[in-house]
Amino acid sequence: MKKETLGRDGVKSKSLRQSFMEWKNSLHWDKPQNIMLAVTMFVLVAAFLIFNNLSVPYARHWDIQWGYYSILATFLLLVAGVVVNAPFVAKHVRGFLPSGKSFCGLALLLIVFSVFIFGNIGNTHRVLSDETSWESMGLQMYFQHTGGVCNEGVWTDGVLDCKTEVNNFKGKALGFVYSLVFNFMEPNRDSALMVNYPFYILSLIAFFLALSKWFKSDKLALAATAFLGGMPIYLLQSRSASTEVLYILLLAVLMAWYAFVPTNKVTWKHFLLTVPLLGFFAQTRQETVFAFIPFALYYYRYFLEKPYRLPAFVASVIAVSWPSINTMAAYRGYDFQGGTHAAHSFENLWFNLKTNIEVMMNLKPDSAFGGIMENPFYTTFTVILLLATVWLLFRMIYSRRYVRGFILGITFCVQIFVILLNVSGTFTIDINQRYVLVALPLFALLMALGLYDALVFTTKMKSDAAAKIVAGFACLLSIGLMLYHAPSYKANMLYYKNKLLAEEDFLNTELAKYPKNSVFIYARPWQMLASGHTSFSESSFKSWSTEKFAEWMQKSGGNIYLVRGQDGYGKVNRNSRVVGFKTTDQIDDILSDYKNERVLMEARLFGYGLAIYKIISKKGVSHYAQNFMVSEETNGMIVVNKRFPESIACDYKVNDKDQGEMLVSQSADTLQLDSAKIRAGLNRVVLSCYMPDEDTLVTYRDFFVEGENVALLSKLKMGKFFQEWGEPQMNETVDHHKITIDGEPFRYGIGSHANSAIEFPLSRGYDWLNVVIGLDDESACGDGAYFAVEADGREIYHSKKLYTTDKERLRLNIKGAKSINLRVLMGNDKDCDHGDWAHAWLEAEK
């Protein structure tokens, strides 16, 4: 017989060698398993190579274009998984549910937490960094079905028209949830802020159900749930809009599902629910994909039975996690975070680990703010966590217990180490203290299990009695500490230094008093959009031409406001671990360049002057020019608007031919174009209007008439491209401005940058390429560039060196070509070589 020893707790223990040999023999490792391992490694390596070699422009483009549809497909798979597994759940749910008494205890605990939350924590008692970007992404998913964040946009009759869409470095899950919620509630910030509380409640229920099964003790599960629900940072985030609460909910649901499906009963049908849950889980935080190993290890026996199972599971999880992995490829190094500190380094790991423990062990209140608590995690909880962890490690080594749980736990913690490697993993920055939420379920489990195991081992107490004591202790401690620190919760502990919270809440209320068609210029325009306001950034506003300014003055009824908040004061500190951004210089320039009237100054609430300025007019520019707007062509008509009483006369041309004069005497007059003068393809109307102050305002209006034999190049699907800076832009410059060459604006075209090569496959034969080439006016610092056009790889045009203000109008013969390639080549260097392919369109002879 094999020699066995009896541990102090009465459990038979084996040597490490015996345990290892039994585990090894249980694996049945042979040729099929070797094939499985080889194929799995191939899938992982192939995925790594694809994403690691993916260019940043493509990654960002795919993120925006396909991000929404990817997570929508995952959601539909989740629905299918629920339907397919419904009979299995119905059959086994009765044996899975805990006792009625334990449910009553859980319900009472949730009621206590809920009463405290709504009585002591407000909407401003939270972090404000990424939150409003998720809200804006939810709006974009809801209105446009794309996967980016609407950075600037216009609200019209309750619908958001996004003008600038950017990537978001976090996943899509929370934005997608918002897009679903917006089908039933108003699409705005206030609706988003209501989502996390039900997430909080549901996560505690799922966590309780999972641990009831794994611990085989309802009372011990209640203890862990009390610890989790009573943690300060989690209570605060329950009134927030951060993705980490959804993270805990999805983790708890996965834990409950894994506990519900025993390892000896799992089938492929169960993975129809597991895989999409993991897909949503991956879309909460990009580091989450590093926590997926234990979700495969849990069912390792099932995967070993057939060599195709593990590779199929891994490939499926990668597929549903695609947006998160793709985003990591797009954001290699976070320029906005870390300053002079490396984004990912072992220096950060050690700094964050050391300082985070110091923060979590902090007993000192902030005397400068009425003794407010500064710790995101009660010091008492930290002590219990550390002691419980040490105890369980001792038990694992001494009594050979919890080995499987240790393996699953330590592989889950890989994601935590990845976060600690990053600059943002430090709790010395208040907005980053929410990152501890990814570890909270594990912390709560360790605390409850460690206390219980130590009590049973040291006192020989019966299991049920020990579980009752631990449950009572956990509930009393969590509730007692919560009530004791209630003044700190009310005073917005953790985030009271972050004035952006109060600024957001103030503006959300204050700006609702302004006219509905108002336009707000603000450092965080996406935040304004989430509150239902049309908004642009200061840098975008500075780039507006006189014509565009007049257009927005007309649309807003003269209600354009500049909001100067916290970001509008001071300078960027590159030595800070969180650099943030400042718009001080842009605001100063706007106030200097525009006549303005300060309509609000609130200096008492924030420690800085929150100011709102009404923009009246641009200095040094004709009053009439700023109050005159010409609409785009619609159905052969162009509307001319003016916001002054005098009548004006306008000469106009259509495609370079004089058409006569029109008199604008009303606030809005319509110019009806002669259809005989309009051709299939690109058309241009030029109006020369004579203002009362003797200024002549020239306005260009371009429109493209679709036809069987014409095509606008910027509407065709772009093939492969290469560009050394930025990426090609359709109908705007590479820097996202209106295409302008030597003062002449162009509505259509492709904005590029030297050195570049942009290929367009042609689905049918065209004979001519019409295009205007030149360096955009925004590239005044360049030293010139060359333009070349290739048809089927053969160069058909090569320009001389063009400098700023140089432009050439081309009509190139491309007869028979199946593809064209547009190339911009740098002069001596590529700095500022913003090359435009303006009004590029194709024409076939009839």
C-alpha cells in the first residue's frame, strides 16, 4: 500500500511526488494530446503574428468599422447559447439553488447595501476619465452602428450626427450595453449612470450562487459576498459608469455557469454560452484576455478527450475577443499616459505593487478635508486578505489542499500583473484605484475561505458552525465599516480631488438652460455629447474658416459658446504618471481672435474659474461675411441665408460658365440651377456675392451627380495602402480638415501624406481620371513633394516638385486599367507633406 499521512485537520495528505504522479497519469498524455497541443500553439502563434504585425491604421480602421458588428455577433451567439442550454438549466436548477434561508440572508444584505448606496453615494462620487467616452461609444453604436467613440458631433431632433469618430482603447462591452439600454431610455449620460447599480446587485447574486456550489456552504458563500459587496471602491462604482463593474458581473456569471456545469457533464452545447460570455468579458478591459487560461484548465479532462476540442475553444475565444485584441494592436504604448515613464516596465510593476499595498494599508485620513478616508480598500480588509492568503498558501504546502484552486487563481492573476506593469496600475492616482475591481472577487473569496479554514484547522470546530461564525463576522464587519465611514462616502472619498466630476455635473445642469441649438466648444466634447449637447473641440473650432463659422452661426442662431474648465488652465506635466492634456493655449487664442462676452464665471465651487463665453464674431473679418451662409446643393437647389437686413447681389457660375445674377433680399433665398447645365460627374457652382461693406465673398459649392459612366474616387473601396504618417482620409485632409489648396476649397478628395501609395481596384473600365493635385494649405512647413499616378503598375504621370500653393489640374488617360495607384513622394524630407488628391473622379466614354 502507498504510504499516506494524516494532516492536523484530519485530511489524508500525500507527498508532492505522489500528487504529481497521479495528476500526470490522469492526463493520459499520448499522440492525440500532442497533436492537440501543437495545433493549439499554432492557433495562438498565428493569432499573435496576425495582430502583432497588423498596422496601426488598419487596426484602428477595423476597430471603428467592424467593432460594433463583432460584438453584436457575440451577443447573438450569447442569445443562441441561452436558448440551447435552457432545457439543461431547467432540469438541474433546483439542485443548484441554495436554501431559502440563505437567499433571505442574501436579500437582506443586498437591501442594506442598496439603502446605504442611495443614501450616501451620489453620481459625482466616482471616477471621471474614460466613463464619458464609453457613453459616447454607446451613442455611436446606437445611432451609427460603428465601434468608435464619437468625439465631436451635432444633436438634431434627438439624433446624434457624429462629425469625428475616434478609437477607444478599452473594449466594447459597456458601450454595447448602453446601445441596448438606449432603446428603452433616453440616450444620454443620465441613463448610462443608472446601469451599474443593477450590475452590482446581479454580480453579488451570481457570485453567491457560484461559491455556494464550490464551497458546498451557503453560509461561507454569504461571507464572501458580504466582503465583495461591502468593499468601498465597489460601493462607489455602483453609482458610476465604469466598465469594471460590468467586468465583475461577467466574471461572477462565468463563475456561476462553471459551477453549474460539472466537469464530468460538460458538452459542446455549454460552450455556446461560455464562449460569448468570455467574449463580452474580454471587451471590458483589454488585459482581461490574459485571464483566460483558467477557463480552459477547469475543463481540461474534456479537452483532452478529443484533440480538436482545445484548439477549437481557443480559436473561438480569440474570435469573440477580436475587438479587444485588435485594440491592443492599435495602441502600442499609451502616449496619453505615463509621461516620461515607460508604458510597460518591471519598474512600474515594483513601484505599483509596493505603493498599492501602502495605499491599501493606509490608516491616515486626509486631515485637509475633514478627516476623509483615502483608502479604496479598508485597511482591516487588507490585513484579513494578507493573513488569509498567507494561511492558505501554508495549507496548500503543508496539507496539500487547494492546489487546483491555486493553479486556477494564479493563472487568473496574470492579467493583474499585466495591469501592474502599466503606468496606470498605481493607486497613488485616484482615478486608477478602480482597477482593483478586477481582483475584488478573488480577494473576497480568499478572505472568506482563509478565515473559515483557519477557524476549522485551529479549533477543530465543525464546518457548519465555523461557516456561520465567518458569515456573521463578514456581514457585521462589512456593514459596520460601511456605516462607520459613511461621512467619508458622503464627502466623496477617493475622488473629491477630481474637480472634473463636479464640473461635469454642474455643466450637465447649467447647459440645459441654454438654447437647444447651441454649439459648445470644450476640451472634452465627447462628454458634452453624452449630455445631449452639440460640441466641438477647441482645436477644431480654431480650424474653422470664415465660411464654416458663418454656417454654424446660422445653424445655432448665434449661440456658440466656449466653455473653459479644468483642462483650460495650466500646462501639461510630462513628469506625471498620468499626463492628461491641457487646452490652455487654444482657449487663449480663441479669446484673442474672437469678440466674446463672458456669460458665466463660477470660481467658488472648483478652485478655478469655470467660465462660459459667448462667441460673437471673428475679429478682423467682415461682419457680413460672418453672417452669410450658402447651403450645399440639394435637388438642383442652393439656399442662401443671411443674418442682416441689407439686400445683396451675387454673380454665379456653373462649371466655369457664367449664369447671371441673383438678388438676395430675404433672410433665405433659393437659387434654382438649370438642369441642362449640370453634368453627370463632378459639378462646381461659384457664387461671388457683393457685401454692403464692399467686400466680395466667393463661395464654392461642389456636388457629384451619380451616373452609369462616372464614379467619385473617394466613394470607391480603397485597396491596400502604405503611408508613413497617419492614414488616408476620404474628403478631408490627413489632419482631418477641409481640403484646401492655395486658398481654393474642395469638398471631395483624398487627403494623404508623403511617402504614400494608395491603390484603388476598378470594378469596371474607365477612360479618364480627373484630379487636382497639390500640397494642402495646412502643410505650409513642407519642403515640397512629388505626385505620381500608376495604372496597373505602370507610371502614367509624374509631377514636378510641387510646393505649398502649387496645384495642377489633371485629366489622365487610364483606359483599360484594372487598378490605379496614387503616390506622394517626399522632397528632402516628409515633414508637413500633406498631399491632396482633390476632386478625384473617374469617367468612361459612352
